[in-house]
Amino acid sequence: MNDIFEDNPDPDYKPTKFMATLGKVWDSFEKPPNQRRYIQKLDLFILSYSLLSYGLKSIDVSNVSNAYVSGMKQDVSPSML
């Protein structure tokens, strides 16, 4: 079984001209298919985590601001703003 982290898991693998050209801009296109799939899974996980975190942060900031404006100035400390 080939290991994903091997330098050359398939010695006969040679990227197509199109993939080699894309590899000049984006590194993962020159890698073998199993390494590209692994990188895509990592990218998907990091991107989804970042988007979820950003969305929750923006909801939290919006809720604190709305609470302050709607008259809960005593409950919302200035440090939360």
C-alpha cells in the first residue's frame, strides 16, 4: 500500500502538460492523485472551519450590539463591545 507522504509513491507518474502548467501557479497540481486528494480534504476542512468561525463571530458581535442598543446597557459591559 502506498503511503500518502512518500516522496514518490508512483515512480511512473508524470503530470500532463496542463497539470504541469497549473503546477507553476498552484503547487498541488504537480503531485500524484492520492496526495492531491489528501490536500483537498485538508483544504476543505480548514476552509469550512474558518467560514463557520467567521459566521459565528459575526452573529455574536451583531447580537451584543443589538442588546446594547435595545436598552440592556447595564447587562452589556463596555469591554464586550
